[in-house]
Amino acid sequence: MLAVAASASESRYVTPVANDTSKVVDIDEVVVVSQPKEAFYLRQQPLSSSMLDAHDLQRMSMNDLRDLSAFVPSFTMPSYGSRYTSSIYIRGIGSRINSPAVGVYADGLPLMSKSAYNYHNYELAHADVLRGPQGTLYGINTEGGLIRTYSLSPMNYQGTRIKLGLGSHFTRHAEVAHYAKPNEHIAWSLAGFYKGQKGFFTNNTTGERADKSNEAGGKLRLIYQQGNGFSVDYILDYQYVRQNAFPYGLWNGETQPTVANRQSNYRRNMLNTGVVISKRWENTTFSSTTSFQYLKDYMLMDIDYMAADFMQMEERQHQNSITHEMVVKGQIGLTEAETNRAWRWTTGTFTSYQWNKTEAPVAFFGDMDNMLGTTIQTAMYKAIVQTMAARFEATGMAPDRAKQMAEQMIEQRGGITVTTDLGVIPGTFRLPTFNQGVFHESNIDLTRRLTLTLGLRYDYSKVRLDYDTRAEMNCNVMMMGSAASSHLLSKLSNSYHNDFHQLLPKLGLSYKFGDNGSNLYGAISKGYRAGGYNYQMFSDILQTELSNNSSQRGDYEIPHTEEDYKDIEKTIAYAPETTWNYELGAHINLPGNKIQMDMAVYLTNVNNLQLSVMAGNYGFGRMMVNAGRSRSLGGELSLRGSHLDNHLTWTASYAFTQSTFRDYRDAATTGNTTTQIDYRHHRVPFIPCHTLGSTIDYRIDTHNPRIHALVIGANMAAQGSIYWNEANTLSQPFYATLGAHCDALCGNVIVSLWGRNITNSRPNTFVVESSATGKPLVFAQQANPFHMGIDVKLNF
């Protein structure tokens, strides 16, 4: 769908370029942005990638990264939860919690926090999606791939743009941007936006809209350039979001409405700022990128998702990140006679430091207290019955009669009643992280057509966890007329640290054929994802301790030895995930350059697979585990074309991903019985087996002075099947959503009518299992229903 048109689309719609009849060109040859690391355009490199210009992004109706799902091969970022939710999967590799598996850069600045990935994009000039490990040049947490977005530069465009939109469910947005270039050396832009929605889901318990939202922000960009190749690019971007969140409903074959008795919500303050300083000589380029990111957010989640009053979890994050990268890129001829600069090289260093303070209290309410009290009461009752019955049996009484007599005596003396009060489990966690990388990549032209790529990165990371948390439980027991009470307390406070070293090599070979830029390639590369600690599962650890010590009387503080803390460290620590990728592919420009085709096949082996699961005993804390090994096997195909004098433009993509466990065993305990489970050959959760996307636009020139042209278009995004758990017992079948638009180009004004999810398809975009209420339940969020609206864009 096309919400509004931008610079690239306007040039095509209004004033077709002379001598450019039905021609598809590489986007990075047309939209010039700074690339301090790459020696070639993307389609000349030995990797699989997708490049999207402003026209492509508008046809997909891209407002944030989630809108790329299915349109980009092997890429999915499901839309669920809140802006806090930023799970990205490429080629079967992704992350739900903790460290990301896919890197994101905005205007050359790295986003260090996964909590910042789901953000509003201002008007973009283009975006790149690089698939496969990018560890050599980009380091840690890019084992699945890399996403780069580039906003419109005031050096390339000057003027004022206003975008307004209104749609069903009271979706609305407004964005104003001004681009100025006072002289040839200085340019600046200032932009602001507001976006909101009434919401698509209603909480049937509270009566509120479960997903209403409001967000706003502003962005400043300053660019200074000298004629001698020196430039400074400064960016400041602030965004705020406040939304109701996590509209999950019980799933029992059909997804039920949201009924949580407390309305989950999320708010976030986020500031990204940085400066890129570069100097270009004849054959060498130096660049220095320094960035600072600030994120402060608050999340409230009713984690039983039910109308019953069991518990809620809060999370307050306060993050600060500083990064600095220096890169030198050059090209040197191997002999004096050669003029094609046969050796192209890149060398650099990257340093980052993150401070992360998280407060994560878990509050327990009446229904949880009742459930735990009943559990203790039942266990106590059984123990007393067994003790009394044993005494009766010792006198010669039959076992059945002895048990009956014991139960009668307990009842006659007033029975047994247990009540508990858990209150709140507070927790403060500090997670400072340091990362240092040194890298080099060379591209050597072995012949005029054959290029060898060699790269290596040394990456060092250190992670530390300082935690201070506690839990307490008041327990009142009335047992056969006698009253007793106890106060249990468990305190945990300690520090752990770990460091990791990785070598990240890359080997590639590219062969150019023909004279139109087509090439074949093969590549081997390694990526990795950081290890760390599961602070989210401390509430589960503490609750287990309280339950195990519930028979204590009076005031009792649970002791912790040095060995206990070592066991806790083993429980919460997880190792880095490493990935080896083997790939063959081609970038083909068909005769006449009317169609571009990119294809790839790959095999990816993952060791120490990091898997997000619910914490073991009670299931109200998330935890990361290393699930042995997995393997992803797949293929990708994408095409883009232009016909009829550029009046008809289209894109199509398909990807197949078979991501399976190769070595993962777990255990399930029921009562006193433990069963070993082997998940080998099971599919890895959350990974769609197929992704399919297409867009098509047709422009009708009206030759009318008021309406210059009409653009009619449609798009389709499809994916599935998707398994939601390791056992592969919960799944989402293959599904598709359709969109359409009609745009009227009226000089400096563009009016667009659009519809999304026209067929009102209601697949589940997320499914989670939870045992927070004491029994296993499944909850899901559905895709947004059909909605439509109108957008207006003004340029002056």
C-alpha cells in the first residue's frame, strides 16, 4: 500500500526521466549515502540483501520496521505487544528477549538497545536489509543480519513537507519536516510527528481499548561539508510513546477477547544522538562515528492475562549507551600499470559501553495468595493424615480405616486452614556491558571478473550483573483449633561477571558475468550473539524458595551459602550463541535492465542456540537457555521490475526457511516423575517456514491540470506456518493479508486512499504459554482487522 508519496516516487509519477524507459537501477547507485565500510554497492558484494527506495517503502506502507515483514525475503518482525516488543527474525535466527540477533542502524548510528528497535521512522530515502551474519564489519549481535535506514538528507532535498492521515479505529498521524540548505556547505532539517490510535482490541474486563496509543517526537539534523572532502553530520532524535499494551486473549483453538483485570501499558522516552565526521581523499576515506543513546521506559504487564487477580509485573529500564567507531577505507592498485584499484580494504575499531539499571518488581494479589495457601494447606493436610493414620495402623487398624479415622479426627477438631500473603517481590538489577572490536576486510580483484573477499574481526565483550532482590511471605495456619503464623524472608544480593572472546572470519568469492553488473557469489561467515544473565527469572527463584520452606514456623530468613550463589549463577547465566553461514547466490540484471533478480541458498549452523522460555517452576519469569544446536536451511528469491515506460512497477519475493533443532533435550516433571524430552528435528519456534510478498503499482497519466496522475496499487504479504513452542504442538498455518491504495497526484499535493488487511484475515501474530495461574494456559494476539483511511501530503 501507498500511504503517501516521497521524493523518489514523485519524480517517477510527475516527471519521468528522459531516456529512462522501463529501467530498474540499483538503489544505492541513485540514492547516495555515506557507507564508511563497504567497498562495493550491495548487489556487487558476496551477500544476500534487499534495497528499498522511498517508492518501495511507501508501497509497503512502512511506518516502522514491522511493516517490512514478508515483503523482504526471510525477514519477519511480528506486530504484537507494544513498542517494547522488537523481536526480529532473519533466516531462522532471532531473539525475543535480552540481546538482539539482528543489528539496526539509523542514519549511520547503531541502536544498542533491543528496546529501541520498534520506533517511528521519519520519511526515508531508502533502507537496506542484509541477510546472514555481518559479524566481520558490524560485530556482536548481527548474526542474523543487519537493517540500515536512511532518512531524507537536507543536502539532497530542500523544502517543507507535511503529511496528515486519518483512518478507521481513529488511527491518525501528522508529520511536519523542513529541509534547508543556506549555502553549499551547510544544510539542516527539523521534523516532528504525532501518531495515535483508538485501538483495535477491547479489554472486556476493564472496558478500555487494550491497544490504544499516542506517540510523538522531534528530530534535528545538521550537515556541514567542505569542498575538500571533509564533512560533519549531526543527528538528534527524541521519541515518546504511551500505549495500552499486550492485548492477549485465551486461545483454545479460537482466540478469545482480552480480559485481564489490570490494563497492561507501556511508555518510553528515547533519545538518540550522534555525530559522523568524515574526511575523503583521492583513494582513502576516514570516518569517525560517535553516538549516545538514552532510554527510560516503564512497562506494566498483567502476566496472568486473566480476569482473576493473580499478579502483575513492572519493569523500569534506565539505559545509557555510548559508542565510538573509527574506520579507514582505501583502495590500492596491485601494480603501477593497473588502474582499477585491485585491492580495496577497510580497517576499523568499535567500542561501546552500556549502563542498564532495571527495576522489576512482581506483585502478587489475592488469587495467587489463595492458590498458594491452598497448595500449602493440601500438602499439610496430607502429611498430618499420613502421620495420624500410621499411628492407627500401628495398633492393628486397617489402612483404609486408619486414613478415614484420621480425616474424621482432623475435621472434628476444626480442620486445617492456611492463608498466605506474598505481597511484592522487588528487584534492582544493574547490567553494565562493554564491547570492543577490531576488524579488517580486503577485497582483492584476482581477475577483471573475479573478486576475493577476506575479513576478520576480533570481538571482546564483558558483562556484569549486580542484583539486589528479596521476597517474603506471611503464612497464617489454623490447625485443629491451634493458631500459628510464620514470616518467611529470602534476600538475594550479589555480583557476577563474565567475558567472551570471539574471532569472526569471512570468506567470499564473487564472479561478474556480462556487462550489466550481474554476478555470482559464494560466502562463508561467522556471527555471534552475546551471552549474559537472566535477571527476569529471580521472582521464580525466590518463589520456589518460599514454597520449599513453607513448613517453617515463626520468623525465618532463608540462609544462602556461597554454594547457593554459585548455583544461582549457573542457573541464570547463558553462553554466547555462535553461527556459521554457508551461502551461494546471484545478483542478475536481465537484458534491458527491466527486471532485477536476486537469489540465494544457504545453510546456517547455530551452536549454543539461545532460546527464550518461561522460568521453570511457576512460569512467571522469562529466561534464556542455551538449547544445544540448530540448523537453518533455506533459499530466497526476489524480483523487481518496471514496464510500460515506468508506468507499471512491481516487486515480488519468496523465501523458504527450515529451522530445526539438531541437539536439544529438556525434562518435564509431573508429580514425582521426570520425563526426558528430545526435540531433535522439531522446528525452532517463531520462525515462518515460508514468507511471500509482492507489490504492484500502475500510474495513469491524466494530463489534467488539477490531477496530473492516478496511481492504483495493491500488495500482499504472507507467511507461515509458524510453530509457537518447542514441542511443535501450537502453530499458526500459512496466511496472507492484502492491501490496496489509490493516489491522486495534484501538483504539490498527493491524496491517498488506502485499505489494509482487506480480507479481514485474523491470524495469531504471537502465542505464549503461561502457568502463572497454576495450570498451563495458552494466550494469543491476533492481527489487526481490516482498516482503511486517507492520507494527504503537501510539498512546498
